[in-house]
Amino acid sequence: MAASPPTRKGITRRQALSAAVAAGVGVGAARLLTGALQNLNRTATVVASSSSGGDWVSPLGSESARVMHLLRRTTLGYTPAQLDSALSDGFGRTVDRLIETHPVEPPALPEASTPGGRFPVGQLQQWWIDHMLATPTPFAERMTLFWHGHFTSDYRKAGDNTFMYWQNLTWRRMGMTDLRSMLMRATTDPAMLRYLDLATSVASNPNENYSRELMELFSMGPGNYSEEDVRQGALALTGWQPPRPDSFETVTVGVKTRRLPVYDSQKSGVFNPRRGYAGQVTFLGQTGRLDTEGVVDRILAQPATAPFIASRVAQQFINGSPPASLTASLGDAFRRSRYDMRTLMKALFTSEDFKAANSYRSLVKSPTEFMVHTARALGDAHLSKLIATSGAGMGQILFDPPDVGGWPNNESWISSNTVVERVNFVTSALAQSAGNLPSAAYAATHHLDGVVGAQTAALFNQATDEKTRWFIALASPEFQLK
């Protein structure tokens, strides 16, 4: 079995404050910010305009603010150099560059050749986080994270961390291609074959798990198919198996000896016609012989598919409850483009809703976004281990989503416990980066747009050293939002 990730015990608010004091951060600032963050799920839903009574006024009327707004939502944070480049290019050219730039591949993971994929998941997590921090194409990592939570698999059920590594490579390469190709690849992905039991689904005993989630979570949404569609789809999808190993290696663990598979390169699942169903099915209103491609094509022909995917994307990049008019408009553009992701993302980023005042700071950063942005702001590329071990306390363990629906979104990230963990992470990151902190002179303008609430402004004005200024910026309610 792959080793479980290290667990972190939750800490109390008092312990977080004590740690902040030990790190040289004022207890007053730590106490005030911890309290403010516990109300963040309400703050995040306030319309950022002076007429709404919110804590700040949306600055999205300015080009520079729109650029920083775009980067916060698309790049997992940014370095000063990346911000300067985007400000020089302007909003429109930055959108084009993000969408059109081919993703840079991460370095190969040596552990992926471990027999049976039996290496600690922590190594896989740290490998990905290292790449998030170093990559020149951070939008590709943001999309990889999005698809990781959409086409969900977890390392525990997959039982082979090499398969999870391959899946991560797949979503990076395919994240901006087209939905048809992604649905086909999701269906034949080795980790997915195990996670939703398609690998054990045969004509004589079809398993309905993948058929159901393919429609409900991956493509169409609930209420747009029948139980008979689930059963008939399951029949049509039978026959897939994990890929054949290149070799086997005998491994002894304790008193047990096992032959474990070894793969020399990434592979997809293989179809075994002897296990598949060859008869007719009636699926989503069409009767005939359907293979996997036929199932996917029937899904793409449904009117619910394009707006469902558009809605999922809008929830991640615009606000938690996008208006129906927006998802309909985005869905129409998506369908007309033959489900091209570049077309969908450009339509989303250039929409008036993306730049509207009520979009500003309307989303809460996921733990991964928050921690990676912190590391980028501090210019510290050596925080990947801290990031990997801190995610559990905030509710996000990479490669281990809570269920097939993926992670929750937006205000679901904020609770009294997870807020303390966020403050504690900032304290630990500052302690690890001590002696090499960049100037905090531009922390508020570069990472908070210079737009802060009265409490954060007061704390900045009272701060007397660089570490405290960085703590206030990174632990502030404003920094948790995007």
C-alpha cells in the first residue's frame, strides 16, 4: 500500500498566537487577524463597492487592478517579475498569453518507476508543489488543479501512485484542449479506471459507478439523465482494463512476497472486447450499438452539457453563484467552438462579469492557492514541504479529495479551525524564510491592490518591522480572497 500522508494535529487559536509571537509577530496583530478571518465567509460575499456598505471599494475600473485580479485567479499567485510583465502587457494581451502559452512540463518523477507505484504520496505532492512554485506557466498549474478537482480520483482508491502521477501529467497536457478528448481520456485513465470501478465492469456484471458520475459530475449535471441511462451507459462502457505492465518485480514486505507491475512510460487503459458488451443499448434517447466514443458523443449532443461545464468553470473563476445568463452565454460559445477550452476561458476572462465590481474578492482562495501565493510573494521556492504538510489542516490534501465530487469551493474553505491553520502557516512560512525576506514596502500594493479594510490598514500603520508587515499582508482577510 502507498504510505499515507503525514497528519498534522489541529492547533488552537491560543497556540497559533503563541507561535506568531515566537516568530516575532505582534500578538495584537495575530489576534485581530485571526478574529477577522473567522468572519471571512461573510466578507467574501459582500459586493465590493461603496454603495454596498462593504469593507472596500472595487478598483477594477483601472487596468492595473484588472491585471492583478486576473493573475490572482489564474496563476496561484505571482512573483514581482511576473506582475511587472503582465502590467506591461496589459489585461487583453495577458489573457491571450495565459491561454495560448503551451504548458511547461514538470521534471520527471523518479519514484514513478517504483514497482506497483508504492511510494509515499507525500513525494508526489511535493513534486507537484515544487513545479507550481518554479513553473513559468502557472496558469497551466491552475487548470491542472481545477481538473484534478473535477475529474476526481484519489490515491487511496487508485492504489498506485504512478497512476496518480500519470493523471496529473494528463490534465496539464490536456487542460486547454477540448471536452471530448478529455472525457475520452478520463474514461481510459488508469487511476480513474480503478477509482470508479470501470476496470472491474464487464458485460455480465456492469458496474454503474463511472457511468453515473460521467454524466452527473463530469459532463451534464444532475437531473439530466435517467436511471436507465445509467444502466445502459454502464453496459456500453464495459471492457476497459488497466494497462499491461512492461515488466514485473518481486518485492518482499515482511513475510509476504508479491510480484508488482513496473511501467517504463505513461500508458492508457486497454479495451478487452471479450469483457465488453456488444449488443444494442438505448442511451440518452438513441438506440444502437455504442462504444465509449459513442457514449461521449451522445453526452456532448445534450443541451445541458455546455452550460454545466461553463457553470463549473465560472464558479471557480468568477464567483460562487454565477448568473444563469452568464453560464448560458458561455455555454453557447463553448458549444459553438466544438467544446474548445481556450474559447471558453477567453470568453470567461473577457466577460463583463469577470471585471464587474461584485466579482472583486468574491472568491476564497483554496488552501493550495493561498499557500503557493504566499510562497511566491515571499520569493521562497523552498516551502514545498511545508505546503504539502499544511494542506490537511486547511481541508485540502492534493491527490486525496474528500469524495468523487471533489473539494468544496469558496466560503466552504473557511471555518474557525481552518482559519487558525492559515495563520499558523503564515507564521511558519515567515519563520522558514527569516533572514531572506523581500522588502514589504510593496506587499499591500502588489498583493492587495492597495485596497484594504480599516482594520488591516490600522495594523499596517502600526507595524514596525518587515516580518510583521508581511504577516499582516499574508494573514489578512484581503489576502485570503481573490
